[in-house]
Amino acid sequence: MTSPRAAARDTGPAGPTDRPRRRAPREAATAFEEAVEAAPAHAPRSSAASRRAAQDLDLTGRPMPVLPEPKALRKHGPARVLAVCNQKGGVGKTTTTINLGAALAGYGRRVLLVDVDPQGALSVGLGHDPRALDVTLYDCLLDDVDPREVLLETPVPDLDLLPSNIDLSAAEIQLVNEVAREQALARALEPLLPDYDYVLIDCQPSLGLLTVNSLTAADGVVIPLECEYFSLRGLALLQRTIDKLRRSRLNPRLEIEGVLVTMYDQRTLHSREVMTRLVEVFDDKVFHTVIKRTVRFPETTVAGLPITEYAPSSEGAEAYRQLARELIAHD
């Protein structure tokens, strides 16, 4: 038997089933979140005809643009600053920072790589032992050391490194009491910008104060994304952070430079489905370049060299050269 209170809830001017359900109050979702949640669990399987037509497309399912060889520059600087960021670990941020930087340098651009991860993976990947460093990015942020005194050379001409080590883990706590703490990295990098064409910041896998510093200092964000469904959903949190920084006075110019698909395995249905979803949601913000899985990348880390130097004729090296051409074409 229905109670009078339940009956009152189920009836009214709109009828018993016409009243919309009320959602619990929460922060408004971004368009990205809504698109991901509204999309079906699986992308439809393509027909044989559509698969034949897809042979003329790139791995993202779109026509590949013409990417001419970049022209030489008559002068260098000021640098465009790009944060390579994703709060999820193990998606290829450091690999992308190293190899994209080396590919840009190979096209005559002067590039600075900035290690903003206390693990110092970027420094290790370029052949430096973080434990042996006397001065690092930490000293630039908190002790006002001139960043020119901290720069290290790399095996690639026109590619320099601003290194870090475990000392940087203390910076997140110490910066809390600093004035304009979110802009400490931007202040440290400012003297270097006239000397470079690109500054690539390798962010740590979190959305803490160091990552906020990186996004505040950046003109754009390159988001490496493993072709895996939980990685796709995790982008919503990073999208919110970018939107908040853009709406605030911290960095109104910040934009997503592009989403880079990494560790792609075309043989798996899941990877292809996630790729389809990603292009549906981000459209032209997804780079045409796709980085496939290969054993070459772990080998380059051991060698302390970018893949463009370690295996210049490999598929991975060509992919990052293509990404460099695509990025230069954007600019």
C-alpha cells in the first residue's frame, strides 16, 4: 500500500512520471566530461568498406595534413613555453619531452628542457646523474640562483637542460609561504626566454603546486595520453585545472596545444575505440602524430640519448620528427 507521503511525491501538476529527477549539486561539468560520459561504452565496429576507406587516413582516422620541412630561422627567441602535462603517471611525458625537444633542435630550433619532477627522470634520460648535481631548478626557485648557472648541455646540439633532483620535492612545501608562489617558475625562466625558441617543461604526475607553477609559466599544454579508457576519463580533471587557471589572473592565455596519443597498439580493439572517442571529443586538438609502442624507447633511457640520436631511422624517431613538424606548423 502506498503511503500518503509517497503518493504526494509521485503526483503533481506534471503527472507521476513527468517530473525530472533532481541531481545532487556539484560543480558544473566541462564539455569534455559531458562528452565522455554521454558517449557509448564502445565505439561501433567499422564495416569492411569503411576499413578500406580508412587506409587513406592517418591513425586518428583523419586525413594527414601536409607537413613541409621547417624553414631555417633568421633569429631565435623569444621562446614559446609548453608544459608536457598529465596527472596520470606512465603515459610518456618524459619520453615526449626529450624526443620532441631533440626533434625540434634537429630542425634548427633552440630548445630548453625543464625538469619539474623531483624524480629527475628527464635528467637521467639525457645522461646526467641527478645525485651528482650541485645546483638544480630548486636553487633557482628558492635561492634566486641565476638559471644560466644551472644549465647543462645534452648530447644534442641546441638542446639544453635545466635539471632537477630529489631536492625539488621540498619546494612544494617551501613555496607555500612565498609571495606569488604560483609564479615562481615563470620568474625563474624569464631570463632564459630570449635565448630559445621553445621551452618544454616536463611536469610531475600530479596537479600539485609544482604543476600549477608549470601551467602558469606555459603558453600551451601538450597532453600525452595512453590509449586507455581510464586515461581518457582522467583528462577531465586536467581540463578543469586548465580552465581554472585560464579564468583566473594566473594565466589567461593558457590553452591546450594538443593531445598526443602514446603507447598506441593498433592491433587491440580497445586502443582503436579510445582513439575514436578521443577524436570525437577533442577533434582538431588531437595531434595527427601517434606514438606507437616500441622497445626502442626503454633502450634510449638506458643509453641516455633521444631516440632521434639512438635510432634515427626507427619508426619512433620519425614519429617525433613528424610531431615537431606538426608543432612548428601550428606556430
